Amino acid sequence: MRQDERDPHVHRAPGPDGHQRGRDARPARQPGYLARRGAHYLFTVKRNQPGLHAQLAALPWRQIPVASKTREQGHGRAERRTLKVTAAAAGLAFPHAAQALQIVRRRRLRGKKWSAETCYAITSLTATQASPARLAAIIRGHWAIEDRLHWVRDMDFDEDRSQVRTASGPRIMASLRNLAITILRLAGAAGTAAALRYHARRPSRPLRTIMNC
């Protein structure tokens, strides 16, 4: 992994919703905690934070030029990403935010059509502290983690639409999903979605799989 992607002074782990997003950074749930220690954050913002997501989506992105373009290909998948960066607007509902980011992610699996996803992020890093290339590298490292685990939670468990949002509920549910994914992988499941359907058909199958791990 490139040094940019594992910078010890940039915490990528929890998003604004409290979900764990990367390597362990539990104290970083409070941006003020990081600021007092001279550290920084870069958080992706998903639709389960509707207020902040709407603020970011409403920024004048059409008027902002593309700051970085990347392309990757391999394992039957092609991906193109464009990054736009702008100074955080006054009144943005997140403390210590210095810049807002828009990432358009276009992907194509072998034999399929291109799909597009627009994502938003916020960071406490200023333009002088982090170039667009460095921000793109940090996000790429973040998505490498998402592709391994959180993408499975989002796609197979539909986590982003979960209505469990209060107190420790989101963390508990994320832990239970992680546990289910881990058990299925230990059991040798080739695909999480197919394994979930298989175990849902008979109540005895989940227990048998757990006992055999």
C-alpha cells in the first residue's frame, strides 16, 4: 500500500454515521479529538446522513473543474474515478471541515455495461496540506477496504438503508454483519449473497455452519 494511503495523521476509519470505515480509529469519532492532537480526517458521507449529504450534493459541482482522474483495470473489472475538490462552505454541518469532495466512480464488470456512482466526502485537510492526488490516494485506500468488507455489507445486507440509527445500534448491527460475513468466509462460501440465500431456506443451516467453523 502506498504511504499516502496509510498516513498515520489521516484517520479514514469512521464515517459521520459512526460506522467503522477503515483501520481502528475509535477515538476519532469526534473531529475535535483529532484537531486537538494535530491529526486530520477524511470521511465519506452516505445517504444515511441525509442532512450533510444534501448539503454536499447542493454545492455547485458543475462549476468546479476536475482535479484528479484515475483509471484501474484488473480481475475482470475496469474503473474510472474523477475527483472534484472545493473549500467547505460556511455552515457545513460538520466540525473542522476544510474541503468538500465529489467523487464520480464509473465501473464496468466484464461483459456488462458501465455503472456510475457519485460519492461525497469531507476532510479537515486544507488545499495546502493535501493535493488532489493525495486525497485521491487516501480515498482509493478507503475503497480498497470497502471493496473487501463494507461493499459486501452495503450490497448483500443493504446496510445503507438500515433504519437502526440510534445509540449503539449501528455499531452492533455492523458487528453482527461482520460476524456473519466472517463465518461464511471461514466456511468457504464462494459468494456472500448466494450463501445468505442458502442459509435462509432452512433454519438449521446457520447453526450447522457455525458449529463446523
